[in-house]
Amino acid sequence: MSNWKDFFANYPLWRRRWFYPLISVVVALSLCLSTPLPGRAIDLFPLLFQGVQVLQLSNISPRQEADLGKQINQEILSSKVRLYRNPEINRYVKQIGRRLADNSDRPNLSYTFQIVEDDAINAFATLGGYVYVHTGLIKTADNEAELASVLAHEIGHIGGKHLVNQMRQKAIASGIATAAGLNRNAAVGIGVDLALNRPRSRQDEFDADKRGLRTLTRTGYAQSAMVSFMQKLLTKGSVPTFLSTHPATSDRIDSLKRAINSQPSNGSYGLDNAAYKANIRVLARS
């Protein structure tokens, strides 16, 4: 063949369909490699994996975490749980949650507080500010401070990025994490499973308690509520979901007591039982 024009004219059509994109990639790579940027190393991963949903959980950005949390939330709501829709109760819980979030370790996240219609005494959190609390737990709390203590604890998990770390460990152990990172769909699946079915580690629980107590104190709620709620649940005879998936409860109570005793009293804000029952009266009748 005398020239490139003749070559392409005689080249089979089905081969040309993939040959042109290949040439484009080669040209793009050559331009990147031949045009160094001062003070910056060339990262080929964004180019090579452009358009592929890959995450590096070890260095996930707040925006990526929020996006992933949104996807996990959509998956949870599509088939896993049913939300409680009463606007009055939802507004009340969101008000408490937002006050706590503003005083948390990560106040810049856009938090989402949702009520799960379930009599189990449980609460959990995922990524990017998504917090869930069961109707059974709201009805079991005696006052606003006790409910706030649970929300603060779950916010503490988000502050410590505990689920992100668990997801990374799970992906590595399962052999599905690559050098480039973790496929987003796989990450969503792992996140849903860990949020709903797997207990946090002992270390994560102590850290969430510490962060939660700090948030509770900054917001002005009585610190004693965090202890009283745990103690009350342990005396119910059978350990509720909220504590059965959270190990070392007695040790956690002792640690919280020591932390509370080492600082000035935060008063009794949020301990009005009658006011709380009035606020959740619609839920209490169901």
C-alpha cells in the first residue's frame, strides 16, 4: 500500500470502529506524557479509568462520600426498610439532629435524618451524613436528651468515618478491591450490608461514644442521658437490637461515666419526660 489513505480505505470496517478510539487514546497519552506540569506528577488513573465508577476509599473526598451515601440510601429505601411518614414526628427528629450536627466533628456535611417504621430498638448511620432511627427507639426513649444521645452516637460514627473504613477492609478481604480502587456498585452493596447487618467494632463504638458525648455536651443536652438510655435498655430482660449489635455495652457505660464525671455538669436540658411525650404523642398512640 502506497500511503495511509490507501491503508484505511482497504481496512475492514469492523476493525476501523475500534482502531480510531485506540488512536485517540494513544494520542492523548502521548500529549500528557510529553507535556509535564511544573511541580506535579502525572496521574494516569483518571485518564485510564475515565467514565468508570471507581473509588479510592482510603482517600475518599467529602463529595464522593456524600454521593456514595446517597446511593446507599436509595438502595436501603428501595427494598430494605420502610420510612415513617408522619411530618410532625419527622420535623421534630430532624430539628434535634440538625442541632447536634452543627456541633459535631463534621458540621459541614449535609445531614439527612430519617425515621424507619420498625418496632425494633435500633439506629444506624451510613456515609455522608445519613442517619436512621427506628420508631421503636423513639418510643422507648423517656426524653429528648436520651433520643439526642443516640443520634449523637450515630453522628459520631460518621465523624470517625467508621463505615468507610469497614467497607475498605471488607473489600480487601473479599479480594474485590484493585489498585485503582473499588467499583462504585460493589461499594454500595458492601455499604448496605455493613450498615444493616454487621456490628461495629469495639474500637469504633468507644470512639462514637466519645464523639457523641462531645457533640451532646456542645449542644447543651444533659450528658447523663447517654448513660441512662443504655442502662434502661439493659434492664429490659432481652438485649434490644440497638445494643446487641454494639459490643461491650457495660464497658462503654463505665467509660461514659468516667468521662462525664471528669467534666462540669451540663445540667438537665432535654430531661423533661412530659414535654417529650407530648412531642411524640402521635407516634406513641400507634
